[in-house]
Amino acid sequence: MTLYILCFILLLTGLYGLLISRNIIKIVISLTIVEISIFLMLILIGYIGGALAPVIFQEEVLPHQAVVDPLPQTMVLTAIVIALATNSMILTMAIRLYKKYGTFDIHEISKLKG
Amino acid sequence: MENPVLIFFIFLPFLAAFLIPLLNLFWDQGKTIVLFLVSFVLMLLALIIVINPPQSTQYIPGGWYPVDNIPVGIHLVGDGLSRFMLLIINSIAFLCAIYAIPYVKMFTGQKYFYTLFFLQLAGLNGVVLAGDMFNLFVFMEVTAKASYALVAFGVRKTEIEAAFKYQVMGGLATLFMLFGIAMLYWMTSTLNMADISVVLRNNHAENTNVIHFTQLFFLAGVAIKAAMIPFHAWLPDAHSSAPSPVSAMLSGVVIKVLGIYVILRLFINVFAPSEFLSMVIAVLGGVSMTAGVILAIGAWDLKRLLAYHSISQMGYVLMGIGIGMGVIAGGGSPTTVALTFTGALFHMINHAVFKGLLFLTAGSIEYSTDTLDLRKMGGLARYMPLTMVASFAASMAIAGIPPFNGFFSKFAIIVAAIQGGYHFRAALGLLVGILTLASFVKFQRYAFFGTPRPGVTLKHTPLLMKVSMVTMAVLCLIMSLFIFPEVRAVFLDPAVNTLLETTDYALKQI
């Protein structure tokens, strides 16, 4: 249970960073922290202490032997690929923003008002 | 047993998306032809499966059939609601596509525009067809990525800024959804929506608190995507900065599919509707409806005005859904529920048409006059009579003036609110209707009437843009026919019936 709570604290840390930081790069980092916390939680959900990796070997697996749930792992793999796209794209935007405005401060980048 | 036509809604746009840049290497006109043909075929397919619904609603790609009635593979589900959404998506996409052909000539790299357009379309079709939670998430991300890039397509200062804002908010929204999905998987050990619904129903009493916690995460994610009022900051920027055909897609389709459709699917078909949640959704809807229209009255940028109205009109739909869920949870009469859901879905398809059209006319005005500031326009009625007629029809439709479609759907929602005993919400609906009319009178007055500015040079609106706008203006009128039971039985009733089944939907799927 402690691990899940720590995960949730990590998520809240990311959210806090997202709310208070003024630097674009720090916003991106905070978003990544939220991402990572959710990936960790997904992995934890499928994890069973002392269980085998979900790979089928030639040898017979004993019937009482527990195997880690492979589904969350595949989900996390997919989500990581998506996160890669997200991060590369959002960083491209950050670079473009820096070139246009000459600053990373979101208070100075405010031609549009919500 | 299976319905393989469903896979084409995802496969064809993906194929077109990656074919276009390749084709462009040696054939210049190829991209336009592919754009036209593929979007036309998709619209026809959607129309065919709505008018002539196939026997089976499922398709399982790869042949991973259920084992002992436990679904293991990816399920594409094309039930009444999904087919209805497919019709909205693909018809609006077709009209936006033919509008975009002349419009994107002002940009460089048109092939990338078409590629992103099809990626967005594939994602949208995937979201409504996804039968499991994780595919829903993946296709939401596909749509969102394409939308971010399309918003920033002009690479001017404001566009990049809007796209960055949209990306941060949108990224957070999908992460909240992923968190919700993780919680659901934890509780139920399955990802299939129908299966989740069955498992949740069987051990309902055990973990009510956890379910509420999960629901709040889903609601936060979806509310950001639907731009409900406390979460709306990205929408006016993103929708007003994007190229006009993309604005029409974003406002007309994307917020509906990623926002409203996911709310409907999750909170009505997967979770059983509860009193608490119906209250939250109706309040979110009511607040967005009122605040959106008040913000719109003060806006001077034409596209920003329209974007605020998107928030307001989505508020109507959401309030209708909230009322319907409240009546279901309170054990009210099924006819009231049917009326609210009919009203909400009807308003959704109406909004797709008239808001799409309004953004297209805004694009046409921008194309001709190079400005979107209402104070710099005036007297355009003389120069652009066709745009004026189209935008007049759409304005009357969104304001709810009788022969146009918007009147009937708003009327249905308000009558349903009175029947359900929510008099305050009905009064709010009427008030917002009047304010909407006021702000569109302002738009018409400043843009088309009055004296023309001296020394303006106007470009001619290209033919394809006119065709698209006229088609939508005609649709605004003929969609009023949906109030007749015979027409409604074809288009709206299958979708409403899917919602009326609530969680019994799951039993049909498995």
C-alpha cells in the first residue's frame, strides 16, 4: 500500500509543479512526472511479489507458480511510446516559442488570454 | 456474426494519411484526389451503416475471439451511439475537407496538412469504435496529437502559444484518463468496457468509494477535453488560432467525440448513472452554458466569439445529459429520459453542422478581408452575399430561431428539464438562448451590415469553399426534419436506445 501512496504523492508533485512553475521547460518536466507516476502505478497493479516474468519457456510452468500480469506491462510500453511522441512534440513547441518570444517565462508569453 | 466494415473507418484514413506524402513525391494532384475520395467514401460508409444498420455490431481484428465468454482481444463496437457519432464525424470531415482544398493554398506544406487531417479523422473514428478502455486512450492520443499539430500549423506567434497551452492541458487530460483506466483495471482486471460494466455491477457494494474516486478522475479528464468552464482556458485560444477548416473540425467534432461521447459511454454505459454524478455533470453543463455565452458577448475576435459559443452549446448538451442521468437515477419516467437524450444528441449533431458552418464562414471572411476583428469589418453583405446567407442561417440555427434545427433540439432539452422537475435549469436554458441570439445579432450587425470600410480589397471566395458552406446551410434547414418520428427512427433512436439501456448494454456485447 505504501508504494501506491508514494505513487500518488509523485502524481501530486507533478500536478503541483504544473500549477506553480513559470518556466516552460519546468512545465514539461512536471507533465513528465505525472506521466511517470501513472506508469509506475500501472506496473505496480500487475506486480506480484516473487512471481515469474510473463514469458513462456519450453519447460512446463508449475501449476502453483504465480506469473506477473503481462497486460499492464504492454499497456505501459504503449503509453511510453505515446509519451515519447508527446514529449518530443511539446519540446518542439517550446523551442519554437523560445525562438518567437525570446523567453521561457509564461508570464511574458501571453498574447492570448484564455 | 462480424461486421468487417467497421475496420475501414480506422484503416482508410490511416492509409490515406501515409499515402499522401508518398504520393506527393511524384504526383502533385494526387493528394487532393486522395483527400476528396477517401473522405467521400468514409462519409458514404457512415451514411450506409446508419441508414441500413448491419446485423452485428462488433468486429474483432486479428481473430482474438472471447475465451469462455471473457473478451481477450480488441473489440470494435459499432452500436447505435457509435454509428451516430461516425455519421457526425465523417460527414463534417468531408465538408471540411473540400473546404480545405482551396483554403490550405495559403500555407506551405499542404501534404502535411492533409496527413494530419486524416490522422485526426482516424483517431476520432477509433475513439467512437473502441470497445475497450485502452484503445479509447490510444485513439484519444492519436486525435489529440494531430490536433495539436494542426492548431500550430500556421506557425505564427499566437498559434504556437495556443498549441502549447492546448498540449499541456490535453496531455494532462489524457493522463487523468489513463489514471482512471489503471484504477478500473485494478478493480475489475479487465479492459473491455462491457466486461468492466458487468464486473462492476456484480460487486457493486464492495468498493463504492473507489468507484467515486475513479469517476472523478475520468470526469476531470473528460471535462478538460470538452472544455467545461473551470477547465476551458485552452479552447478559445486553440479554436481561434487554428486554420478555419481545422477550427470547424475541432469545434464541430473533436470536443464532442473526446468530451461528450466519452462521458456518455463511460458514465451511462459503463458506470451506472448515479444521483451524485448526474448533479456534477448538470452543474458543469449549466455553468459552462451561462459563463460561455457571457464571455462570448464580450469577444471582438470573430473566431474567439464562436469558440466561446462552443463552450456554451456543449454546456446545453451536458446539461441535457445530466438531467437524463438524474431522472434515470431517481427512477423517473423513461419517456422523459428518452426526450432528454434525444434532445442532447440532436443538439450535438446540430451543433456540429452549424458551428462547423460558422467557422467556415469565418474562414471565408478571413480569406477575403484578411481580418477577424469584428470592428474592422462592415458592409460585407454587398460583397459576399453567399457567405452572408450561410452565416445568417447558421446564426439563426445556433440562436434557436424556429425553422432552423437548433430551435427543436434546445426546445427538447428545455421541455425535458421541465418534465424532470428541474425548473431552474429550464429557465437557465431559455436565458442562455436569448443571450446567444444577442451575441449573434452583434456578429451579423458588425460583419455584414453597416457601411463598408473605405479602401478594402476583397478576394473572391473559391468555388469549393462556397459548395461546402451552402451544403451545410441547407443541412441546417433540413435537419429540422429530425423532429418527425419516421426520420428520427433512422438517425436518432438507435443512439438514444443505446443510452437508455444504460448498463444492460454490456449484456448484449458479451
